[in-house]
Amino acid sequence: MSKTHLSNLVLGLGLLIGILFSGGAFCGWVCPFGAMQDALNWIRTKLRIREIQVPGKLDRILRYGRFVVLAMVLIQTITLVKLWFADWDPYRTLFGLGWLFEFNLAEAWGAYAAAIVVIVASLFVERAWCRYACPLGGAISLLGNLSFLRIRRVGDACKGCNVCERPCPVKLPVATANTISSNCIGCLACVQACPRHGALEVQVAPTWLGGIRTWLKRTRAAQKA
């Protein structure tokens, strides 16, 4: 007996194809939860509320939270044979609109609490959910290394001004990377902000393909030697 609807498999396949072609662009251009967090960041700016800057070392550690949540979702779903995370998922809570038409604090207090925590955190820390807890973001980050579209920094053209890092909503070290991390959400804010034409480029060639090319060149050179 089937344990999941065929539509879930179709959506999963569609997501995989999307990641292979455009990396995390879904998060930067399509996801309504991402748009909501961007709106909260805009509100914070207008109200002149000071943004909480997470120290670099702590930020790198907290980003593993996405993979922890992803692992929990997979393990619990397989064990319980149901979508365990659905009862806590802030995305489902907010955009399922149950809080608007079927509000039930007694049964769904955990889901409401999780959604409120995410909203408050995202008001003070830009894209907090995307950076530290989103299981879909964790999956996209893992598979994003296979993406054919990646943003790359051309070292000869870059003058190291760090202007590209300021608008990045997920706070990536764009100015010092050669290939932007698979944590990138593909919003292209860094490319738009860069004052040097050609310093940041969206290139069609996955990182792993470049590695294969390098290996082939070294193998041929070794054979000739």
C-alpha cells in the first residue's frame, strides 16, 4: 500500500531538477516564507531597530541546525510513517491559514509558538529561519553543490571592497570566496551591488564538473610525463 501520494514524488522530482539548474533560487525568488522574512527585515529597517549581528564563528555553527532539523524530519517521518514535522512547521502554520479560519490554541499551541519564535527571530536576525533551521534549505544546500548555475568571484577583477557582502540576506562571505557557497539563495543582490563589472558572474558549470576537468588534466599530464 502506498505511503505517500504521487504528487509528493512529482514535487520532489521538480525540486531536485530546480536545484540542479538553479541551486537555491527557489529560496530567493519563489518561497513565500523567504518573502515574509524580507518584509520583516524591511519593517525593521523602517522602524530603525538595530539588527542582531551573529558572530561569524557562532553563525557557522548555527547553520548546521538546518541539517539537524532535516535529519529529524527524515528519521521521524520514516519511523512514524507520517509527516511528523507538519505539526510544528511554521511555514505550514502561517500559510495554511488554519490560524485564521480554524484557530485552536489548545491543540496547536506548539505550532503557533514555533511560528511566533521564527517571526520574532527574523525581525531581529535577517533570514533567521533560512540560515539556521529550514530543513528544505538544508536539503538545497547539500544538493546545491551539483547545481549548474553558481555565482563565482573573479579574483583579478575584484578589488576587495566588500560592498557585495552588505546586501546578502544570508550573510555569506562573498568577497573572499571563489565560488559562492551552496548556502546561496540566488537572489543576485551581491551581483547587483558589485561596483566592478565582471567581478561577480553567474556561470554555467557546476563545481564538481570543474573538479573532474582538473583531475583529467592532471591525469593526462602524468601520463605524458
